[in-house]
Amino acid sequence: MRFWRGSVISILSLAIGACIGGGNVNAQPYPSKPIRIVVGFVPGGAVDFTARLVGQKLSEALGQPVVIENRAGASTAIATERVATAPGDGYTLLLIPTSTAVQTALRTNLPYDLKRDLAPVSLVSIGPFVLVVHPSVPAKTPKELIALAQRQPGALNYGSPGMGSANHLAGELFLLQTSVRITHIPYKGSGEAVIAAASGQAPVGFPSLAGAIPMLDSGRLRALAVTS
């Protein structure tokens, strides 16, 4: 179901630190040691899950272990700085979600420059967000949710992986376009936000479709709309 007028999608890309040193004629063929993929969220969310899938396939293809390093916090700024300041030798990669790029527009004090300090490697995935509610919420369509929120301003909560995350912005876009008030609750990762929605703690959510599928399939969440 198409609902939002704006284009809101989840984009994951791999990047590498751009601080590459001088060539070494005695350098070993790449890769000659384990590779690290840094993720800006706690384990259990959609980005972490994707990183582990990518890491497994990279390990099989390259013949070296691929370690997932979770550096949660500051809307992925901590993880991004970790990779931006690492040697650009191909052994420290960053899985970049939409929110990492968004931070450059929201914050002026970032300790890195995405264009200067990181080099793109590959687009990993593109997917939509989905508007979900806990089954206890008496709404089966976006219009019914809007009407409910209008009758009870601020009574409903929605969760996200954190302030400035793509999920947070998707939620705020929904509120802006519908002129309703639903209280935002930031969590430490997308996994926690989805669990909060499925438990009824924050009964409205805007997770990625990939991250919401297990809860949708089990009936613990109900989907009302998908972004396009």
C-alpha cells in the first residue's frame, strides 16, 4: 500500500576509510588477515542482521574471517568515525544506513566528512519502511490510525533506533503530513524499537520492512502501510 508522498527508503551501503597510505612493493595479496565490518547499532536489528549476512558471504568468497563490530550510539556517528579514522587498507569496512548520510544535514559538528574520509565500496540493499501497530491498537488502516491519534493527541507512542535515524525521520514525516501528535521514544537499535512495538510499549512503529517481517509473520505486529 502506498501512503507517504515523499520517498522514504532504507539504503545500506558498504564504505571504507579513505586514508590510504603509500604503496608497498612487498605488500601481501589482499586479503591476508581478517576483515572487520563496523555497524552503528546494537546486535539484533536489521542493519546488524544484514552485516552478518554480508560478512558470511564475504568470508566464503575471500577465504578470511569477517568480524562484525557493533559501535552503537550518536545515530551511527561513533561507528562512522571509527572507520573514517582507520587505515584505508580494506580491512575495516562500514555498513552505512540512510541515517548516516542524514546526519551530515542534521549536525554541523561531526568529526568526519563522508566525502573526504570514506570511499564507497558497494550498494548492499534498498528497501521500504512499513507503518506498523501493535494488535491492540484499534486501527487497521492509516486513516483509522490518524483518526485515533486525533482523538487522543500524544497518547500513542512510536519507537525508533534513535534521534535522527531514518526511522525517526519517517515517523516525523508521517506526523507532518497528517498533522497528528504521536510521542517519539528513541531506543538503542532497530531491534529494540521493533520489540517495543510488538510488546505494546511503543505500539506504533516505522521499521524497515526487512526488520519487521518476523513480527508481522507471527502476528505480533500489524502492517498498515508501506513507503514508496
